[in-house]
Amino acid sequence: MTFARFIEFASQLAAILTSGVAVWAYGQFRFERYQKRLKLERHLKSDAGKRTVLDLMSALGMTDAEIMDAAFRSPHVKRSPGGAFMGSLFGLVLEYSDENSN
């Protein structure tokens, strides 16, 4: 095997491995988002009440961006305004609802 063929083989192998790692990373990213959404839904369902984003951040150990992402993707989380807290996201109130309409 010549050096040129070895380099060609190595570059093709690297391209295949790169695409495999990219697919795996995307799958991991989607799975983690799904798990966070289920975590939020389970907490709101068991809590049976309206909760602010700040309450959920402390209870679930998630950031406000993760909670908002999960809340807006979930068909079971109802969102409603709950008063402004210095004009931030913490004025949004979330609660579990069995209805699919938000």
C-alpha cells in the first residue's frame, strides 16, 4: 500500500466516522430534550398546581431556557401570564393540563 492510498483510505474512514458521530450526537440531543419534557410534565402533573418558571428551576434543576423549551414543546403544559416579575420569564405560570389545546 502506498502512502497516497493510505491517506485516501484514512480520509474516507474519517468522513464515515464523522457522519456516524454526528448522527449519534443528534440522537443524544433529541433524547435529552425528550427526557426534560417528560420530567417537567411529571412534576407538574404530580404537583397539581400552577408553578412559575423560578419555582420549576429550583425544583427540577433545569435552566429557564430548558424549562421554556420543554413547556412550549409539550402538548400537556398550559401556559398563562402570572404577573410580571421585573419583566422577565418568571411571570409566566405553567400547569399540567390533560387537554391537548394550549
